[in-house]
Amino acid sequence: MDYNTLVFLVQQMMFFSIPLLIVALGGMFSERSGVVNIALEGIMIMGAFTGVLFIYLVQNAGGDSLSGQLLLIVALIIAAVFGAIIALPHGYASIHMKANQVISGTAINMFAPAFAVYVARMIRSVQQIPFNNIFWIEKIPGLGDIPIIGEFLFQKTFITTYLGFLILAVAWIVLYKTPFGLRLRSCGEHPQAADSVGINVYKMRYIGVLISGALGGIGGVVFVIPTATTFDATVAGYGFLALAVLIFGQWKPGRVLLAAFFFGLMKTISVTYTSISFLNSLPIASAIYKMIPYIATLIVLAFTSRNSMAPKASGVPYDKGSR
């Protein structure tokens, strides 16, 4: 593999790894609080839909007041808000109604694409929402000129890449270096013990779910922007892939990053193999390449899930009256 091909692979890998990282970190906050968020796929769709719809409407109206990176930042904020909103019913069903968390999450996964298609057709008569991708950064001045690192990380990129690393750093600090993080982790491990020292388990679990929803919504936009110019009411199973990243990463931010890079690389190979000469020359059907990320998911989970270190109370409804 020559140097230019390696640079190309790393640049492309970032486009697929960063949304996995952000969404998996969102799932981590929810599960660390004790609520399994199987609804990440639906939350990503809702976030991508609202964010891309906002970009489309602004660009369609002229977009004089918002342009470039500012437009993308506002779209990410909108996606975060709607992601949290769509996650709230899942939190209510899981925390207060003590419903089966898989069923409530699945309901959101079914609702989100149907809602996106319905609203898009009301607005445009078709379900696709196009946008003019003006967010590409050819080279960041100064940083893009750094030997080797500049080519890999600061050329042909999007600000969403750096947002992903920022969220990772904040997530690690919040989880391990703040009283809030300690309380959140205690609610996912020993909620009764946390309650006995005055921690409001219900409140902490709601916060975990809302953070998960916000990051899931952001992840939806981060997935669509670098890889497409239309949104078609799908995120190609990325929400479920993010769950695999979370499990493979053992609910720890550092390991989640490595898992996101691994699965991002698998996805990159499946999409860009025609641009890599030695892969394109192999007598392998294109359908096989497209299956690589999901085959890798099954293999990795088969070998790692047995040693899973999930939060002990994750997925277990908390009853304040029980001890």
C-alpha cells in the first residue's frame, strides 16, 4: 500500500468512525445510568432529518444570514435538541413506567424513519432531502501544513471530525473526573446504594438518556454530512453498529474510540475498495465488500461479548421501594 492510499484510507475512515464514536458515547451515558438505549438508530434518523431539513430550508431560502460552518453548527444544535426530545419517551417508558427497554427503543426505531418520510413528502413530495454540501474543508491553515499529521487529520476534512474528538475528551472528563460522573456510574452499577446516600436515581437516569439522545441526534448529522448530499430517511444501520462499538469498547471512552476506528475502517473498505487497487483487483464480489462491516460486527461480538463488563444494573428498572 503506497503512502497516498494510506492517507486516503485514514481520511475516509474518519468520516465513518466519528459518527460511530459520538453515538456510541451517547449510548454509554445512557447505559452507565442504567438504561439500555436500543433506540440509537431511530434517534440518529431523527437528528439527521431535522438537521438536514434545517440546512435545506436555509439554503433554499438564500441562506444569507447563515452560511458555511455556522450553518452546520446550528444544524448540529437542532439535531441534538430533537435527538433528546425523541429519546425522552424512551426514558419515561423505561424509568417511570418500568417498561421493557428493548421494546420501547424498538418502537422509536420504527417511528423515526416513518415520520421522516411522511414529513419530507409533505414538504417536497419526495422523501429525499437534498442539501448543498458547502462544509468541506480542503486544508486548515497552518495545521494542514504539518508533515504527515497535517495530511492525515487537517486536510480534506469536516469540522465534525474535531467535534467527535472534543466530545470524547469531555465525555471522559465528565465520567471519571466529576461528581456527576461518579453519581451517574453508581446509578448504573448499584442504584439502591446510590439512592441510600441521597442520589436521585430517576433524575440521573433521565439525564443519561437525554445526553444519549442529544449525542445520537448529533451523530445522525455527522454521519450524513461527509458522505452524502441527500438524506433519505436512513442511516444505514449505524445506530445498531454504534451499539456494537459500545459493547466492543466495554462502555469505556478510550476503548470505544478504538472500536469506532476498527468498525470505521471496515466500513471504509466496504465503500472505497474500488479506489484501492489491490482490493479492486481481488476476485471478490462487490456484495461481499458491502457486508464486511456487519460480518466484522458478528465476529467481534461473538468473541468479546462473553467477557462483557456492562454496568450491572443496565436494563434493570429501578424500584425506589425495593432494597
